[in-house]
Amino acid sequence: MPERGYDNGGAIAGTGMGGAMDLATGEASTLERAPGGGPGGTGPRGKPRSLWSDAWRDLRRNPVFVVSALVILFLVLISVWPSSIASGNPLDCDLADAQRGSAPGHPFGFDGQGCDVYTRTVYGARTSVTVGVCATLGVALLGSVLGGLAGYFGGAGDAVLSRITDIFFAIPVVLGGLVLLSVVTSNSVWPVVGFMVLLGWPQISRIARGSVITAKQHDYVQAARALGASDTRILLRHIAPNAVAPVIVVATIALGTYISLEATLSYLGVGLKPPSVSWGIDISAASPYIRNAPHALLWPSGALALTVLAFIMLGDAVRDALDPKLR
């Protein structure tokens, strides 16, 4: 438990990251007190808040986080239960309705094939959220494990991993997708997710490696090693909790990037393919009719932009809350 002391109206409080910071008298009062504790030290004091509790307190007060979280929650809900707000079938199309505008029961109109744009926009959220979440989890897990092990043990393994990441950074993402996914005939989201994990892990690996190298130099890690703690215990109990914050921030921001990448690959014809429902597919199909039926392009494009913006805003809010330098 972090130690704290008081000196001449100021305070020194443990940061929870193996260090300490000077606090003014007003800032020191933010340390939590147990019920019954009063000003002037008349009652018992509780434990100081951890980095995570402070971050959660800041996030709840940040309107950017609240708005973006509500948008993302709504997207997750319609991804799981799209029929709750769209009763139609996204694959039911009638050429007689092609390029028609808004009509009763069809607020977004129809696309060039006579499909209901509203229904396809709602069902397209499932694909985007699934690809984004699965790709982010895969990238974060693979990159954190490889980067964390390389940063902790160093040596030849660290040097080899650094050179491998350099090679992956040299591969253009869109060009790599055109080459690798052009030979895939499956309409499943998993080839697209696998491609994103394959090319996305080096970024997280670099972040995790740097965080672990910084964390392992702290005194509490050296003390644990001197007491005979194993490498596994040091990594899981001491280093990982203090090195995971940058990974969470980068992964949260990258989630929106993966959603836009899926739409880009689907637009180019190498990602998801019909009859799959995807915003990228709908944007590609509506592009030739932009003059006669701009609504067919506007709604899926707007949904994609709003989703990506929500995840980027969420990542920015999480970064501000977890970075002690911004407090």
C-alpha cells in the first residue's frame, strides 16, 4: 500500500506506479476518508485512491467520455439485437423501389437494388462492431504478450522481435489487404479479423515493450526480485498492472481504425462480400448512384463516421484519464 506523509501543510502521496508526487494541501484532501473522518485529522482516514479509481472518477465527469460511451453502448445493443429497431430483412430487395427516397416505414429510402437503406444500416453495425472488437482483442493480446516478454527478458529475442516489427511496419496496410484477402473466397468476418491481427500487433508490441522496460526498473520490481519472486509472478503481479494503461489507450483508439479499415477493404471488394451486410459494401454499391440517390450513400457513410468518431473520442478520454502527466 502506498505510503503517505504530511509536512508543513503539504503531502506526499504514493502514485500507485512505484513513485511519489508532491501534493498541495488542497490536493491532499482528495485522499478518501473513512466514514466518520473529519477535517483536521479528527477521524480515521481510508486508503488513498488508486490510479484506476482516479481514472474512473475523471471519466465519469468527462462529457466526451459520457457521450461517446452512450453512442458505443447503443451500437453494441443494435449489433446484438438489430431486429429491436429494424423489423425488415436487409436482404429483401425489390427493383421496383430502386433509388426511391424516404417512404412510410422506410425513413432512409432505398438503394440502387431496391433494398431498405435503414434496415441495412442497422444490420451493418453488427459487422463493424464484431470486426473492430475481435481485431482489437486479438491485436492487444498478441502484441502485449510478445512485446511484454521481449521487453522483460531482452537479449536476442528482443532484438529479433524489433526487426520483425520493422518489417511489418514497412507493409502498407491497404495494399497488404488487397494482396492477402484477394485470394479469400469466404464471406465470414474472420479472414478480415485475421488480417488485421497479423498487421496490427507490431504497434501494440512496441507500446507494451516500452511500458515493461520502464516498469521493470522501478524499485518495487527490484524488491520483489530480491525477495525471490519468480519471473512469472513479477510479470503478472507487479509489472503488468502498471504497464497495461498505455496498451488500453492505444487499443481503444485503434478499434475505430479497424472499423474504418474493414469498411475500406469491403469498399474495394476484398473484405466482406455480398450477401454479407456491411457499411463498406453499401457505400461501394451506392457510389454509382450518388447523383440520383445520394441518401443511399449518406446514411451508411454517416453511421460509419459516427462510429469511428465515438471510439476515437473514447480513446482520447481514456488517455487523458490514465496519463498522470495530464492531471
